[in-house]
Amino acid sequence: MNSPNPLRGTSLVILLLAGALSAQTDRSRLLARGLAPAMTPLALGPTTLSLQDPTADEGEATWTSSIAVGIALTAGNTKRRNANAGADIERRLDEHRTSGKFAWDYAEEKEDTDTDYRVDQRHVQGSLKHDYFFAEKEFVFVGTGAENDYDKNISLRYTATMGLGLQLIEEEELSFAVEVGAGQTGTQSSVSGVADTDNLVVQISTDLTWRASEKIKLSNTVVAFPSLEDGNDVFGSSDTKLEFPVTDGGALRTQIQWIVDYDNTPNLGSTGVPNDRVDHRLFLNLVWSF
């Protein structure tokens, strides 16, 4: 197996991006004939340049963001300490949508016979994605992500993908989108002697948000990455959140989060035995939206 080659995935993303941008040629010609958005002057010493503001005709941006934190302590024959945190942010314009996510989970435990706590889990994950709506419901997207997982013996797993999306519903009470794309993933194992891998993949994902009532919000994001090089190599995740308000207005909420991770070809553990294909993580969080 080969070592991860980020340039390979980057080249694919650039080629896909060039193809998607070529679809905007006719629109660009119309803009050049007098329909172009406002120009913003930029002064550089004695020279003044005019730079086009790509969002000048899209109105005011809508921001949504939240921070979630959780903590759990267990005492008895086994002492366990667990903490987790997450953050989500999104900026929405008529034709552009940019979003970012971050998640951190840490746990350590100690048996009665142990003198010190030992790390049981340490997981860090982040992603960044941009959507461009070339029609009312259709959009192209480009995204990247990276994660580190102690329990799965993953030192680094990155993804870089691009594709097409369909925003089937986008209302205050209900939102649902489907995406299909392609790109590259690479995995570096933290176990000595296990080779690094990189694969060309397909990305298939869905994103659902449902406000069942003024006090109940349900969301679910599912993403899968089947390999184009090995039919047995596929990994993905499902992230489900159920939220209830704590304060009037819903700025502070209680959240139940259930994450399911799947890897059909998991890394080898430190003992040489493959890890489980499926991992479940369940959190009770306090969420602040702003």
C-alpha cells in the first residue's frame, strides 16, 4: 500500500472545480454586459484597483452557530471521567453557504487495582465545506475534513471531496439535502508496522433538520465514503441530535447526541486483532446557540 498523497486528491478536486465553474460561463458573460454586482475600490498607494464583490447582490448574510459541552463521571469498581465539546457554524447567502464543524471527545478510566488513570478515548475531528447554488435547489460543493481517533488507532484520516448537491427542502421547520461527489481519503495508523493508505472515493451524504415543534429539534447527518479502488473499503458515520430548550427563546438547550461510526476495513489494534467495524458514542450535552 502507498503512503497518503494529498496532491493526488488535490488535483482531482481542482479538475472537478474547473468543470463546475465552466458552467457559470454564460452567467459571467451576462454580468460583463452590465449585470455585474457592485465594485469595491481598493487603494494601494498611488494606484486604485477595482475588486468585484461576489456577494454584493445577495443581501445580508444569515449566521447560525452553536457550542455544545458535556461531562460525565463514573465511580465504583471502575472510575471513569469523560468530557466532550463541539461547535457548528454556518454562513448563508442566496447563492453561497459556508459551514464548519468541530468535535472533541476525551475519556480516561482507572480500575481499583490501577494507580493512575489511563486514556480510554481521545477523538478530534473537524471539517469545512462550501456550497455554491447555481440554481434554486442545485449546488456544487467542495469540502475537506480531518480526524484523529485514539480508540480506532487512527493517527490521521483526511478527506477532500467535491460534487453536486440537491437541496430538496429548505424551510424554517424542515430542511433536507442530498449530496454525491468524489475525491480522496488518506489514513495514517498509530500502530507501528501498519502501512498508511490512500484511496479515491465516492461521497454520498444526506443532511436533515426537523423542528417538530417549538420545543423539539431533530437533526441527522449521514455520510459514506465507498472506495473506487477497493470494493470492500467503505467507511462513514451517522450523527443524530435531539434537542430541547432549557430557557425561553431556545438559546440554551439540552441535547442528546448519538454518533455511529462504521468502517468495513478497520485498523489493526495494538494486539494485532482488527478493531470493531461499528462504534457507538452517546452524549448528553448543554448547547448554546448564538
